[in-house]
Amino acid sequence: MFARLKPASKVAALLAATVLALPAAHAAEAADDYPSKPITFVVPYSAGGPLDGMARLMAEKVKDDLGSVVVENKPGAGGNIGASYVAKTKPDGYTLMMGAVAINAINPWLYKDLHFDPIKSFSPVTLVASVPNVLIVNKEFADKNKIGSVQDLVDFAKAHDGELNFGSGGNGSAGHLAGELLNVRTGIKTVHVPYAGAAPAKLALLADQVNFMFDNLASAASLINDGKVKALAVTTTDRSTIYPDLPTMQEAGVENFDLGTWFGVFATGGTPPAIIDKLNAAYSKALMDPEVRKNLRTMGSTAEPNSPEAFAAFVKSELAKYKEVVAASGAKLF
């Protein structure tokens, strides 16, 4: 038998229950009214890149469901500046971020002082794209030295110990990690040359200032199609749909090599689930738009929209994976 509450105890219990119910009630009310003003969508990189272009295209596609979505670029520190900004905003669904593998999975293992937690500071909404990286070699260098495969490159590097170099978009970038991982997995020694972004790194590759690099497939596609570089392999476990004849690094003989580029929509950590669900529904719908699908295919992405829970699980698995990759690569912490 339960003891009877005294009148005063009953009042206290009712007050406590009411206080506990207030946050949930306010959250539900906020979700009902959401969105009632423009949403800011932060891209933590410079304008003009794949993430920026997709964010702007999707801003148009979600208008009917979310109203005005304003894209703002906040580049710097490998995406950390924009991420830090979003992490500190009010968790009300009015500030979103185009997060990416670098911000949410790589940077936490490279930077000593992050002003955000890669998991707690953000609420995942949906994955947008998952794109392979590709190993590309300077065309003249490849032709001159008969390098037509990953094994050819490895053999040449072993015969010319420490003489080859590879470019990347900067220290700690996916291209840097991939190059260092190639050294580790194959036992070769090549020198990393960091640039201030992937674009100048590609210019250096074309000018024969570096011998090879790992680049985002979407970004490298035009150079591959024009025959300006030699593509040797993609870095994911599955082949690319736009270059199905190109082997994976693992098929080319390099074991345990699975590095891709992905990005997706995040809200500030602690955003009410009901608002996250609204955002997920709107962006999932936009991701199935024919124009968006065409752009994603051009990038080499076959990713489908997923649930917030599935995206959150994916981010956690990527964070764990890159802890090992960064350690294996020997990339330095900043």
C-alpha cells in the first residue's frame, strides 16, 4: 500500500510535476511554431566549394517547408571557426551547419584546443553526400616513368626513397592523412607538401611541383576527364559509380585503406527532437529532388537521406575510425 500524502505534500508533488513538465511543454510549443523566422545555414568553408554549392541549392529546395534559409560562409582553421560559432548558438533550430568529415571526425584528433565537442555540440539531421577521394598523379611524371597503377607508384617510390612528394589542401586535411597512410601501409617514404587549400595543391600537381595527391573525386573529375592527370584508385571500399573501372586502394593492393569525404546537416547540440524531425523531413525531401540528385551523382555520391539517429551513429563510427587513421598516419596535432 502507498502511504497517503498529506495535503501539503500533494501540493508540493503537483508543483514539482508542473515544473518538470514546463521544459517539455515549451519545447513542444516551439516545435509547433517552428520555423517562424529565417534560418541561418553556416558553411564552415569558403564560398564556391561543393559544400557551399549544395547548401545553397538545398536552401532553395526547402523553402516550401522551412521558409527562408540564408547561407553564411564562416571559413577558417579547417572548418573549426564556423563549427565553434554554431556550437555556441541557441539550440532552437535557427542555426544549422554543413558539417563534414574533417570537422566532425578528423579535427578532434588533430587540434589540441577545439572550442566544441564533436558529438555533444551538434545534433545530426541527415547525411547529404558521401564521396570517394581519388589518388591522382602528374600526367607527365606518370607517362615518363610508366606509372599506370598504385603498385607502379609504390615500386617507383621504393626505388627512389624520399624523393617523391605529395600535395594536399593543408596539414591535417583528408588528402594529408591519405598520403601519410599510404606511406605507412606500403612502407614507402614520400614528403608531404601542404597548400592553402585543394585548389592550389592541384595547380602544383599540374605544374609538376608535386608528384601526386589525394583529392575529392568531385573536385578532380574535370582534370581526370580532360586527361590532365592520371587517376590510379579511389580511397573507399566501393568503386565509384562515375568511374567504375577505377579500382579501390584495397583492390590495388593497399590493405585497410578506407577514406572518404562526407558532409551533412547539423543543428546546434540540444535542439529539441521535434525540431530535428522537422528539419530531417524537409532536407530528406530536398535530397530526393531530381536537380539535387543530379548534382550528387556528378559528385560521385550515391548517399541517401537517413534518420537523425542513423546519421548520429555514422558520425560516431567515423570519429572512432579517424582516431586510428590519424594515429597510424603520424599526422601532428596543432
